[in-house]
Amino acid sequence: MAEKSPSISVKIAQLVQEIYPELDPDILASHIIDAFWPDEMPRRKRGRVPGNTLWSQRDALVITYGNSIIDGAFKPLDLLHDFLLRYLRGAINSVHILPFFPYTSDDGFAVSDFRAVNPQLGDWPDINRIAGDFTLMSDLVLNHVSSQGNWFNAYRQGQAPYDKFFFEASPDDDLSMVVRPRTTPLLQEVETSNGPRHVWCTFSHDQIDLDFRNPEVLLEFLRIIRLHVDNGVQIIRLDAVAFLWKVVGSPSIHLPQTHAVIRLMRLLCDYAAEKIILLTETNVPKAENLSYFGKGDEAHAIYNFPLPPLILHAMMSGSATYLHKWQRTMPPAPMGCAYLNFTASHDGIGMRPAEGVLPDVEKEKVIDTVRDLGGLVSMRALPDGGQSPYELNITFFEAMGGTFKGKDSHHFDRFICSQTIVMSLEGIPAFYIHSLLATPNDHAQVDHRGMNRAINRHRWDYPALQALLADPQTDQARALGALTGRLKLRGAQMAFHPNATQFTVSLEDPRVFGVWRQSLDRRQSIFALHNVSDQAITVPTTSINMIEDENWVDLLSSEAITHDAPAITLAPYQCRWITNRA
């Protein structure tokens, strides 16, 4: 007789013992269930069995601010919805609207109220309408809140329960090991009704870190997740989650309690009646990033953070050597999990994930080329008091304007090649709106706001953008047309399922990056080849092992490819998707 699976209450209690060993696990488990399922809301009797049913090859995501498109008359969320329906439907089915809550700084990541929509963008009904047409991702900014929000104001006044919501430390504590992405002082002294206190600020002094050692903080965020899910959100992005748990005298990143909290959230999501996907945002080196899959019991999906700097280097150097070497060592995502592949986001191109992958001399070449193309470099503080490049600030379209050799005439083709690599790899492809729109660097906003990241956070005037998209000769129309066309084609290929088999193709020429994808039913194969150089290249047909009794065709050019041809030619920056089932 099969052993009965433990109830969700028992499973929660087991995790609670890892996170809060001093508390009664059964009582806290009961509070957790009440927070996530208030009013006897329905839930699954058994957790979802890990599988490949949460996504398909048709899934692709756009990343955007709620006000990336404005016109001065209509609500930005309504304009965004119109843009999504008018230009992206059929190519992209998911949208990540970056923090759409009231905030005080960091373009939304200093949240002052998690339960409201920023009135400058719209309201919950506007969010609901978008969620009715697209899979919606929202941000759970769970590491910190605004210094001017209600929670922190109540903390300073000593009001329960917020008087114990924030992490305090002493300037005398040993904080030398703390890992963080900023150069500002870690502690900030603030006046409270109980006298001066020093609060922990991983990111900025307007972003005060919460203290998850207090279970009431966890319970409040579970209630917030429920609110978002009830408003149509299906993907929860755990922002800066690596820093969630702090221990004085430790690096205070990736601590065991952080992973246990994520396992708890995953457990709740898997028992939810609704489809809820957890995505962790951990801009760190490879091994640390992969740890957030856990044993297939933490994040459903993780960002493939090494990909942006490695694709950037490949396109600038004309060699896929390091991209190829890295890809060969990447494990497939665990069953029920997936990678989120991208080249650009609202932040810059993170350089920490390139640590141990790109040699320092190659990173310096990339940094110098980005600067030559009008980009900027942001730094992070090191434990020894020094600084190191943290991210490159530039739109990815502008970053493709040249190579280590300088600017050339291959700007557009190089850009499309870089984005096609993202579409070809195992995982779910994601595209920042300013990549889809070939947005130029916004230096005026950098000057106006005094923030490097503003270079890649342009706000398009919708009528002006529509005029550009109506002209087939503009960069905007060409980029959007090329990328959406390839995404529609990709969505029809079973071999591009996020969990379809992938092998890195070993090619003698380092200028070609290739992967082999095979559908889960093994019926379709695709050899995805990408010329990352400005030179025409021939690839021996024998190097991709085409089955001789199949009919092969390049999906991107519609060219028939015969297995007995001596070679396959790739023009500068040309990509080929060679398949046996078109």
C-alpha cells in the first residue's frame, strides 16, 4: 500500500522549523495557510507534480515599465495595453510590468504601498484588463521598502507590528563580509520614538531592509502575493531575494533561511488552485544563481544572468569561444523548472555573472567598447573597500553599434543575431521593450535624473512611436518586425519548448555559436547556428549530423538544406534554424 503523502500543513511545519526553530511550527503553519488562503479559498489537495505543463514554446515575455509609453492624455497602463494588443499579440504572450505601485525612488523599487497601483499609471482594473489578455508578472520587492512609506513611518513611531519589521544593526558590528551591489554606507541612523537606531540598507538609504526573522513580515508578504494573484498575476518575481536574510558577521547573501523561505513560497504556489510561477532575481555568478532551483523545489524559473554579458562579448569580439564554453557547462533546468533568457532589462548588463567566465582582459575590452558607444559603467563596493564594475548601462541596440574594432555597417544585423540567440536556447525568451523598439541611449534622462540606469529607461511618446513604427525604414519598425516575425515562427516549433533537449554543437570555427534542440517527443530537431562575426563563414554539413532520410529546411530563409551538401554558408551575423519538420 502506497504511503500517504504528508498534508500541506505538515510540509509547511517542516519548513517553518528550518526558518523559525524557536517558534511552534504547527501554529505558524496555520497562520501561513490563513494568510495565503483567507476565507477558505480553494486550493489543490495535492501539490503539482513537476513537469513541463507550466509553459510552452509559445511563451515569450516583454519587460516594461508601466509608463514606458505615454502621451500626456491617456493612462499609461491603457496605452501599454493598446501597444501590447496592437504590436505584440501573437508574438509575445506574457508581460512583466515593473513595479506598478506607489514609490519614492529607484523607478519603483522603493515601494511605499504594495496594495495599491500607482495612480499616475492607472488602477487595479487597468492591471486586470492586461492580465485578461496576457500572462502577467508582478514584482514582489520583498527585501526592502521605501523610507517614506507607511510601514517605516509606523516603525519610527514605535507602532506594532511595524516596530519589529526592519533590520537593525550597530556601527560596532563586524559588517566587513557583507556582499552588496552598492557603494553607499550599509547602515543609516534614524530617529525613532525609542531613540536613534541604525537600520540596514542594502541598496540605498531610501530602501530600508526588512527583518524576516520576524514571521509577521513573511505573513504580510504572503497576503500581498494573494492580492496580486487575485488580480490576475501569474508570475511572481522575487526581487533581490538573495539578500532577504541577514546575519551579522556573515556575507548576508544566499543564506540557508533565504532558500527555505523560497521553498515555502514554492510549496504554497504548487498547492494553489491558480497557476503561479515563482521567478527569482539573483544577479550573481553562475553557481550561486543555479542554487535557486534548489532540488527542483525553489524557483520555477531563474534569470539566465550570465547570458547578457556573454552574448555582448561574443558579438563585440566576433568569437563565441566563451559563450560556447559556458553553454557547454550549463545543466538542463530541473524537471518543472526553466531558465529565463534575455540580453537586456531595466537595469544594466550585469558584469558579476561574468566572473570566472570572461577573463579580466576580455571584460575590459567590453567595458571600453561600451564606453566608446556612449554607454556608462556602474560600480559596486568590495569588502576590502575597493570597487568593481557591477553593470554596464547602455541600450542593447546601441551596444550592437560596433565591435572591438570600432563602429561598422553591421549594426542592425548584429543586433538581430544577438536576440535570435536568446530565442534559440533552452528556456523562455524575454525582451526588454527598448530592445524590441531599438531604442537609442537616453543621455538627456541621465543628465536630468543623475542616474546611469536612466540611459535605458526612455519613455516613448506614443503618437511619435506609432509614426516611427508605420515607416518601414526606421530602426524601430525594422527591429520590431524582425523580432516579432521570428518569435511567431519560433512559437510553432516544438523543438523550442523551454524544456526541449539541448546540446551545444561543437564547431571548429569559434565565430559560429550553435545548439541542437530536440522536441520532447523527439520528432523535431532544430540546429540553430549563429554567425557572430562580420565575415561570411562556411560550416561543414557533416558537423551538424543531419539524418539523411529527412527533408531539412532553414526556417529563417526557407532554403532547403541537403544532408549531402558540402557546406552551409552563413553571411555576416546570419542565423539559421535548420529543421527536419517545418
